[in-house]
Amino acid sequence: MSKLFARFVKNESGATAIEYGLIATFIAVAIIAALGLVGDSLDQMLTDVSTAIGS
């Protein structure tokens, strides 16, 4: 039983998967935040272009 517990404590593959998952989550949140900031200015630019074409 102690060998099984020692092997479980020594195994770090689950921790590595969790770390990669957290990194991917942080990157996704950063991308979403950046698109939110760019989206407002892009919307304004497209509105200006549409107004210019319409007149």
C-alpha cells in the first residue's frame, strides 16, 4: 500500500495537465478582453465608413 501511495505522490502528469489548462484559460481570457476593447473601436470605425458611403 505504501508503494502505491509513494507512486501516486511521485506522479506529476495530472499537475502538468492542470497547469496547461490554467495557462490556456488565462490566454483565452486575455484574448476575449482584447477583442472587447478592439470591438468598440472597430464598431465606431465601421459606423463612420457606413455613414461616409451613405452620404
